[in-house]
Amino acid sequence: RGNFNAIHYFGSVNGPLMLSNLFHSFMTPNHDDVQLSSDILQNNFAMKVLTRIMSLGGDLVADLSAISADSDINNDNDIEIVTKQLLSLLSSQDWCSIPKTLMLNGSIHTQTKAHETMVHMAPYCSFEGIYIEDVDPFDVNDL
């Protein structure tokens, strides 16, 4: 975390789009909504990967927010441009839907991670449609 050169490289190789596409490749259409397939929900390895993709997005948003708030950095036009570009990519509808999807489909541990990510992404994403009654507060798989 906090390594601007690594964050810049991640953006330059189109990392945000690749990870978002990977996450959404695990989704299945369900009526008017899209959700994780039951095979994925029962696969611990897949859920860990999806949770880590989500957490990386939240961490990057937190780092980029801190960079953009740093007055010394704001004097460097190149850093400011890269920061704004990456924040724009990480606040796309595809990225903003990731924590919401895991909040509504994941275990209690995954829901906690989704909540942490939503806190980081809240200045850039709208999480409308998340209601406390939609979140399962107890999952027997967490015992």
C-alpha cells in the first residue's frame, strides 16, 4: 500500500479493467439482477479471490484519495492526472457494484470486508439499494 509507482503501473497495464472483468465473469444473470452463481458461493477459493479483488479496489481508492489530498503531490501535474484517471476507473459502475454484490451474497467475513471497502469507496460510489434487511447477519458456514 502507498506505493505510487506500483499503483501507476497497475493502471498502465489496465489492471482495474482486467480485475473488474474477472470479478464479473463469475456472475450469472438472474431475472432483472445479476448475482454470483451457487457454485462460486460454495467455493471458498473463488470467494477468497473475489474478496481480495474487492479489497484491492478499496485499498487503491483509499491510497489514491490520500495522494490526491496531499498538497505536495497536487503540485505535480502528472501524479494528479494519473490519480484522477485511476479514481475514475475504480469508481465506475462495474467497480462500485463489487462490494454490493459481495455484501448481499457473502459470508459474514465477506460482508465485513465489503463494508470496509464501501467505506473507502463511498465518496466515489453510490451504494443505493443496500438495506440492512438484505444482509444476512448469520451464516452457518462461518462457524
